[in-house]
Amino acid sequence: MPPRKGTQLHPNSLANLNRQGGQPRYEEPKKQRNIQVTSVGWDGIRALASERGLSLNELIEQIGRGKIPLGDADEAD
């Protein structure tokens, strides 16, 4: 499937798909979710994923699982 106009397909995106019935990376299948962020926020998330060699999905997954820790909320301001 070609990427949508204005987006780039991350090389790991297709590799992360589990179409051959192999073992999933995690103990449960991923589900499609929707988020809303500003363009600046989205660009920042994309840059973070790229710096780590991850897809956007995997970056968010790892943040949610605590594998990529976030600083204290007080430090973000």
C-alpha cells in the first residue's frame, strides 16, 4: 500500500505487521486508535520516533509501557 500524500512510510511499518500468523511482539494484538495533536506536536513526535529508529506506533507503545520514560510533569513547563 503506498503511503498517503504528504507522509513517509517508515521502513519498520510493514515489517511490524503480523500477517503470517507469527507471534505478536506483545501479549495482545494492537488496536487502531485515534489521537488529535497540533502540527507542531505531530512533527515533534515524528522526530522523536525517527531519532530512535521506531515507527510512530511503536514509540507510543513503548512510552505507554514505560520502556521510554518521561520526565516529571513539573519539568515539562
